[in-house]
Amino acid sequence: MKIFISHSSSQKPLIRELRKLMPEHINAWIDEERLLIGDVIEQRLESAIKKESDYLLLFIDHASVASRWVEKEIEWILEQERTLDRIFLLPIVIDSKAWENLQPATLRTRKYLKLEDYTETGAKNLAQRITSELFALICRDMHSLRNPATSTKASVIERTDQILIQIATAIRQIVFNHRQANPISVKELIFSLSDKAELNYNREDFEALMRKIVQNDLIPGLVFDGFELYVQEEHYKWKGSIAQSAKQTIARAAAARIKTGHKIALDAGSTTDELARILCARITNKSLFNLSVVTTSISAANIFIKTATKLGYGDENSGLKLFVTGGRVRTNTLAIVDENHDQPLNLSEILKSLGEVDFSFVGVNGIHPSNGLTTHSNVETKNKQCLMEHARKRIILGDSSKLGIIEEACFATFNDDIILFMDQPATANPMFDTLLACHSDKVVVIK
């Protein structure tokens, strides 16, 4: 039996000890022993998980929950579970608080094993329980193989839909950084897709696949002309799934700036939605009071409204004042904009009535050292600039997946009085190095 052990570096002594305590026929894949000089790390790890392992043990502590590498490993293993249609990821909880923050949240519904303490007895008991659980899983999986479920037409259709969604997700991840200025060719995408999904496509198969994906609207915002593909604009339906862990980390850093009595302005976007959720958690646990929020986001407003309703807040003295602008809702981004593409309807008036807000938190679609901070549509540029104009501190929230993307509308440059909150890319990125070299005073790297 081959198992892959996913863990933070701080747990290496524990991992070494557990391996000694488990039977020899359990072959454990540990990065420090299997990675060789010159290996392309991401490709080697993905191959080890998908092609060389029967199960993955995920050791969960604060460091692993925050790790970009562990995030990638979870993504790969969940893809493998869907492919094999069986359990592959086995959670081992080291830190209960870290378990509560593990993403995706659906993992927290699984049965897990827990390390009681770091004593020799604690490690021995955990090793025995892991061995026992692995044996039980093998028995169950063997029974399923010998007694396969009878396929119905409905189950076959459902499985086909699931596969189509998985392939659409893979295409979305590959195409994400390609905009109109740098489209990806069909040939290049087929090559990348075949490598990522381990399937071979010819041109005819790919075109049939794309027709199905477009017909089912699985990648809204994608432009495909038969020769090239690019993302016209990130769509709210799916952009929150890109770099989710990084967005949560950036949102936590932003939330740390906000104190009781502050007035803040929130732009529309998946990272500002994460910020709204964190603030609502603080409002709920009574660590944040008297917050005034101005937002152009339907989704962020809804997050605050749900919290206020749950807490039974009335209109007066609720501890939360929420202001939203009036205008047209862009259904792809859930932002409220002015129909005439001029000054956002009553946004400026609301902000003026509050006086300067303490912080404006603005989302971004493209980050480039020379081209600055960009978005797809000028109608949202007006919102962003208005939010920043009436704030003492202007913070741009942008994860590293946006690095190098240049959209049509620039709403700020690094010469402006702004600060960019950004995570560090998981792999070496020359443009990130250039960004820090040129604008280190404007970039806060969140780790």
C-alpha cells in the first residue's frame, strides 16, 4: 500500500516517528525523501498523488491550513477522488482550531483521527489507529470493486455531467490568466488540458467538448472563436473558486486593520466578500461594534444583511450601519453601477455624508508593475475611483493569480496613494520580483 503524507514542515519529526511505528508494507511518500535535485516540484507532487498513491494522509495544523502547497495537494486529491469515485483523503487533526478553518469546508464533515499529544504513547496510538483505518478502507474498497453498483440511465447522465464540469474547471484554470491581449490557442490549450486531465484530445473532440461547455454555460465570460480562447471578464459564478485560500488570507489581513467605530467602503469582488464574512463573524462574537459600511456589492450587502437579521438588529442603534448605492446591477459581477457610465449613482453623496471613511477596500482584476491596477469595465472603474477618493486609507485587495493580467480599464497606478495587499506566489515569478523591486513601498505581501 502506498500513502502520500501531506504535512507542514513543523510536523516532520512527528511524521518520521509515525512512519517508524506503522507496518513496513505501508509505503509512505514523504517529500524530503522522494524529491530529488532538479525535480519540477509541482509536477512531481501532483504525479505522486495521482499516479503513485492509494491514499493521502492530511495532517492538519495552523501551518498546513495556511500553506499554498497543501492547498494545491488538496485540490489534486479531490480531483483524484472524483476520478476514482472513492475516498482518497484521510484527515489527521493536530490542531483543532486549524481544523475549524480548513477549506473547502466540506472536508470538515469527514470523520478524522486526532493526535492527543506529542508523547511516545500518543504517537503510537495514532499510528495504530491510522493502520486500522487504512485496512478497513481497503476492505470496503475491495468489496465495492467486487460488487459494482448497477448503472442506471440517470446515474450515467449524472456521471457524464460531473465529468463535463471537471473538464470545464480544468479549462477555466488554464485559461484564467489569458485575456484579449494574450489569448491561448486551441493547440496550446489541448496540450495543457491533456497534460492536466490526463486525457488525449483531437481537434474534433475538443470542439465538441467546447460546444457542450458553452451550451451548459459552464464557463461564463469565456470567449472562444474556434481558434483562440480568452477570459473576457471574471464572472461571479466561478471567480471565487480561484485562489480561494489566498483571498481568505488577504481578507484576514485587511480585517485586522478595522476597529470598532470605523467607517469603511467595500468594492464588489470575491475577496471583499471574504472580508465581509470575517467582519460579520467579528460582529457576531461581539468583538466589533458600531461599524458603518458603504458597498457597491450586492453579495457583500447580502452577507451583512443576513448577519443583522440573525442577530435581530433593528433599524436604530444596531451596531451596524449599511449603505448601498442605487443603480443597475451587473449580473456577472454583482456590482451596482450607474446606467449612464458616469459618476456612480449617489455613491459620492453617501460617502460625503459620512465624511471620509477610514478605509476603502477595492478589488482588482489585473496587476502589472507598469500598467498598474486594471479592471474590465469602465463602469466599475468609476466605482473604484470614487471609493478611493473619499477614504483616508486606500487598500487594493489582489491575489497573485491576477499578476501579469492587463485589463482594458486602469483605475489606479502605483504612483497613486494606495497600498496593495497580495499573497506571495507559490512558485517563482519574475513579475512578482519586478513588482517588489519597483514598488516595494506600495505592496504588502501577506503570508
